[in-house]
Amino acid sequence: MANDPVTLFGLSEPVFRMGVFLAAFFLFSALEAMAPRRPRLQSRLKRWTTNTAMLVIATGLVRALLLIAPLLAMTAAAGLAAELGWGLFNLTGLPLWLEICLAVMLLDLAIWLQLFPVSDHETDRPNCLRRISGTS
């Protein structure tokens, strides 16, 4: 089905990513310990603590950006639409609170309608009923 989780070698995608990360980490840690390319100026513990902190901060910033970027894009698109007079609600003259309520309801309706594709040609049932009944 289209909603099946992505698997790689029988593992979910996050587990696979973490496994690749840990394998690379241990490989390069062993190489660094066995064959250093230059003399160590700081203790390994201090360097690894600093590098781990940078990894955590960078991961947090990327996650925050992934949450904020769509909001910024929607805000820019809404501002441009309002400035140019595009869109259904720019033509109605309704109060802003009502336009927001109607927009949320219409978007929710659009998401709900995606559950009802035309039909499954083999059984003539909507695909959402196939998913509910567990048959394929």
C-alpha cells in the first residue's frame, strides 16, 4: 500500500540511518585510534564532548528549521496573495476570523476527501473501506 513505512534491509528508515551513523562512527573512531594522522593536542574526551555538543545543536537547529520553514513559506504566500488580491477570500470581504475558520474547515475537508478515491475496480468498494476491513 502507499502508506506502508519505508524499510531498508528489513529495518525502518530511522533505525537504518542510526545503524549507518553508528557503523561509520565506530569505524572512524577505530581508525583514529589505530592510525592518527597528526599528534593529538587535546584529549579525546574533550574533543568528542565538543563534537557531540555540535552534533546535538546542529540536529536541533535542522529540526527547528524543518518546523519553521513551512510556516514562513505559508506566511509569505499568504502575504503575496493578499497584496495581489488573489484567492477566494480576498473577493468575499468577510471578517478575518470567519475567513480563517472557513479556510481551516475547507482544508480539513480536502484532507478528509482524500480518504475516498474513486473505487477499487476489483471489489467496487472505496479504498478507505478496504483499509478498514483489512482486505487487500
